Amino acid sequence: MSTASTQLPEGRYGRSSDERADHKLKIVGAVLGTLVLVLIGYFAYHYVGQNKISGEVIAFDAKKTAVEVHLEVRKDSGASGYCTVRSQAADGSEVGRADFRFSGDATRIDRLVTLRTTAPGTTAELLGCHAD
């Protein structure tokens, strides 16, 4: 004696509701993934492409009441802006912070700046550069 199958014949009545739901989820996932990639690209362009001034601390020399900082600044020709530098003491407290302005047509500027401190500083940290 054989048992009869209770399943519907394969492909005879179209897609099942599970297959339709899976197809819709795949479409929604693809659309959302594309939107996330577009947003990442947009923010990356505005962060990297629109930043007209950037800097780097090359070296620093800590003194008793000041820190001499060798800054290298790269910017667009004719752009002006400022870079913020800070110094911290050995215990981590901030002992100095100042903004240094950069303008002119030069695209690369090497400058030795002096950051006055309230106590002996042990570091020189570039917090960021911003265009006007």
C-alpha cells in the first residue's frame, strides 16, 4: 500500500506566499543597501573633498612655560583658516590651547609656533584645522 502525497504539485499554482515575501525582502534589502552606500559616499566627499585646510604636528619642544610646535599646514591656494593646538601636563590636564591662523596663496606652510602654557606641558596635539 502506498501513501498519497498531500503537497500541491510543484510549480502548478504559481509562487507560494513565502517565495513572494522572500522576493520583496530581497528588493527592500537591495534598496536600503544602496541608500546606505550613497550616504557614506556623500559624507566622505564632504569630509575629505570639502576640507580646504589640514595640518600635522611634525615635532614639538616642551619648555617650562611654553611649547614650541613645528606645524605643517596644507591648504588650497588663497584659502584661509586656523589650526587649534593644545598641550597637556604629565597628569593629563590641559595646560595650554591656542588657535594659529594661516592665510595667503601658499599651499604648504611650515611654521614654528609657540603655545604658551600655564604649567610645564609634555605634549603638543593638533585638535583640528578649519577653513574660514
